Amino acid sequence: MQAMKHIRDEKRYKSDMRFEDYISFVEDGTLKVIKDWSDSPDEALLSKEVMEIIERAVNELPMHYRIVFHLRDVEGLSNVEVVKILGLSLSGAKSRVHRARLFLRNKLSDYFYEYGK
């Protein structure tokens, strides 16, 4: 999902890591130190909060958009598979997915704008 990708990308470029924290190599080229890349408690809490906010926004979608969004973006089905399951036209399925994504972008943009500050 685009929202989670955005969060990961933001975290990747906003780092408190100092130069000394980078992994160093010994003379034979093997790693000297391996950093623990697990989430800190505050990141884990934020991830949970983000997932709850996204889930609430998805649940606010009108049902006909939510079903198509779930099949396409959560289950990862193709547009053709969605068409076969729901009996929609291809353009109808694409339109519903697009509208669902716009709805979610609108609902989530304020939160992620504040998060990025």
C-alpha cells in the first residue's frame, strides 16, 4: 500500500545514525559489527497507530469500493480477476479501484502530512 511505502521511504531518509554507527569491515572484507535493525518501541507503537488509522479509513469506504479495493490492493488480484469475481466491466473495476484510492488518499493525507513534519 502506498501509505506504508511512504512511511518506509520517509524513515529511510530521516536517520539519527552517526557515521560511527555504520557497519565496518575487517581487513579480510568480512563484517565487523552487525547492527540490530529491529524497530524501537516508539516505532512499533507508531506502526500500530498507522495501521489502525489506515484500517479505519478503509472501513469508511463505501462497500462497493471497499470490496474492489480489498481484492485488488490487499489480495493482490489483477483487474481481470476482479472483473470475473464481481461481474463488473473492466472499466468499472478500474474506476472503482481508482476512486477507492482517491478516497483513501484524501482521508489519510492530513495524518501523513502531520507525521512527516
